[in-house]
Amino acid sequence: MPDSRPPPALGYFAALVAGVLTTLTASPYELWWLGPLAVGLVYWAIRPLRPLQAGLLGWCYGVGLFGSGASWVYVSIHDYGYTGVPLAVFLTTLFVCAMALFIAATLWLYRLLCGQRLAFLTFAGAWVLGEWLRTWLFTGFPWLLLGSSHVDSPLAPWAPIGGVYLLSLITALTGTLGAEFLRRRWWTAAPIAAMWLVPLALPSQWTEPAGDPLRVALLQGNLDQLIKWTPEGRRIAANTYLEMTREYADDADLIVWPEAALPMFEDEAEPILARAQAHLEPGSAILTGILQRDERGLYFNSVIGLGNAEGEYRKAHLVPFGEYLPLERWLRGTIAFFDLPMPAMTPGPSGQAPVRAAGTMIGNAICYEIIYADPVAEQARNAEMLLTVSNDTWFGESIGPLQHLQMARLRALENGRYVVRATSNGVTAVIDPHGRLVASAPQFETVALLAEAVPMQGLTPFTRTGSWPVWLLSALLVLPGLRRPQYRRQGTMASRQS
């Protein structure tokens, strides 16, 4: 009888397409309903494959995902990394292929350790464990997680309960159960319907206002990244933010400058900061991203406060090749891209307290940190509002800033907190506890965004626990499908023969 299974090459192509479909679920496309279809394609294609073939299939999916969804890396390397087109293309391709290895490893291990028993459960659990691995291994890269696109979908009410990984798990289960439904296992319609209908009965609000609205002014300087760290760039930055602060000081309780708004260290910026503080009304505050250095010669990417503000925050999760250089001894000096325009940063400590500004406890996440759900939840536990300052200039006019904003919106939804987001050139925004945009500023313009943000109290289930219950559930889903050790099967056969 001829083999009716599809050829592996068709499965690899399906995985590549599935990766591109996953990118289309994220901003700016927001076709979230393609997520289950993408998982279903991979699940269908992996069934007949051996472990190494499954790893190759996972790598193809990763190439499709990161090649389409993280193409902004090229902009950072070429436009701002002083790198020519051929080398920028090579480095971007290397990045995409390397990131795809995370998914290759996940599917290789899945096929190696799990059989066909309850595959629709074990595959979904393995998928989420793979996302967890990608979040933390080698500093992590939790960009384009499957659940991140559901801030606007019918699944959104699950986010305050289990966060982005619960959204990923439900999306993956929908895909695998949907594939089984197409194989005429009609019973799978019931759990799919339950996962998508239960949100209709979930609470619409887990937190409540803790005080009067805060009038915020978010300053978007729109400075040219290519000259920012030159003497001219420092002068333009100082003049821009001082003038905007003076203009809007009467209208705001809190003024926010973006990440490293002044391209200098805090001790160098003291005269400028003093002039900015002099513009403030009594009881008002400024929070600004700034670089710090201490007496030990260590450098920090920080948020500090002026006026009615107490405390500071130092970025704990740094960006490789942007804020520090891995393998610096061997890489620095080889090409211009590896020569950082500033000293290597030192990570701040974990468990930092929120900053108090204008009478409000504010948790912080600097730029890249907002994509990490659990550290943000840790900040939210003791905060009434969340702040993220960012320099998305590195993304240029790519889809990167819009994806970054979408993840910030999901952090607001997960924690039931307003998120105030100030960026160098967009997207500057205020986000409400449902993940909706209260107000946003246009990209690539020098503008101040005036809006209100409400301090919130109370904790969502996700803020209390973080992601570990979903990771545990995912591991439990994998366990029933684990293959029995080979030696046990051989021993059993031998005893039966004797």
C-alpha cells in the first residue's frame, strides 16, 4: 500500500508559512485569528517526522517568524550600526537563523520525548515551554510570543489571569484541537468553544482607582540618533527638553522624558536638570531616563526623578550588543557594529522598589524590559501605575515600534494598571488597564502628549503569581505523552517471550 503521508519538504514549507502567519498576528497587522492556524499547520506537519526532521521543521518556522517579524534588526545594524549593506544582511540573517534554533530545539525535544498519545495536549504544552525557554536562555528574547497578539482578541480577558503564556497556551490548544477536528474528531469542538467563550463570564475589571487622575505630559523629542551623542546632539537635546518642559509645566502633575533623553551622564546633566526642575509647579515631578555612573566606574541605564519625586530605578535586563557586548574581548574592534557608542552598562539589582512621583507609586521598565511579563508584574505588585521609557529610534520606520507598543499594552492588561510610555520618536502613549490606548502621539514628530492616567489599586491573579502556574500546567500537559524508556519496553517484551 503506498505511503499517504505528505513528503517532509511540504511540511517544512508549511512551517515556514506558519512562521510568517504568526508575524501577521502581531502589530501592525493584528490578524490574531491566524495564530491557531499557524500552530495547526506546524502540528499537522510534525506528526510523521523523526526528531531531527522535527528540529529542522521548527527551524523553518523560526526563520519564517523572525525573518518576517524581526526584520527591524537590519535597520538597527545598517542605519545606526555603521554597517554596510552586505554585512548588515549577513548579520541579520545570522540573527534570524540563531533565534530559529530555539524553536528547532523545542520541536526536536518534543518529537524525541513524546509520542502520539494525547499529542494535541503535549504539543501545546511543549510550545509554551519552548516560549519560556526563549524568554530566559542566553538573556532571552520574548519577542513575537504567540499570546502577545491577543490584547484585542476575544481571549484578552484571560490575560489578567495567566498572562501572555496562558494566551499562548490557549492559542496553541486551539490550533492542535482544530487540527484534530479536521480529522473528524468532532468532540474537540467543545473544549475550543469553552476556551473562547469563558472570557465572556470573566470579570471585566480586577483593579480599581486609588486616587484622582494624574495629568501627565510625555515629551517626545524626536532627536536624530546619528548625531545624538555628538556635542551638537547634546545641545539640541538639552534645548528641546528644557523648552518643552517650560511650555507644559503648568498643565501637568507629571512630566516624563524618554530613555536617555539627555545624551550625557547624570553628573554632567546637573545644571540642565536644575533648570528643568525650576519650571515645575509645587507638587509636580519630572521622571527622566538618564545614564548614571558611580564611584566604582560602573554605568547604569536609569530613571530618576526631579521635584516631587523620590527614588530611582536602574535597568535590570540589558540588551545584548546594544547596552553590553557579549564576548567583548574577541568582538570589540572587529567591525563598527560591535563598537558601542557608550560604555557597557551594568544591570541594576532585582526587586527594586517603585519610584514615587507626584504622590503616585510608579513601577518602571526601561525600553526592552517591557516585553518581559514577569519582571513587570513584580514591579506592579507595589505600584499604582507603570512607566516605560524607550528609545525606539533604533527601529527606524519598521514594524518594531508598533510591536513594542503592543507588548506594552498587554502588560497594562495583565496587571490592571495604566502604562505611561514615553519614547524618543514614537510611539508615545498612555494605555489604560484594559490595554486600550487612551492617547498616543504621532511618530517622528517633536510633540508633547497630554493625557490623564489614573493610579490603580488591587492585584490581578497574574500580578500575584506571575507566569509559573501556566509553566507548571504546560509541563503537566506534556507528561502524559512522554515516551516510555526504551529499556523498559525491551524488558517487557523479553519477559513476555520467556
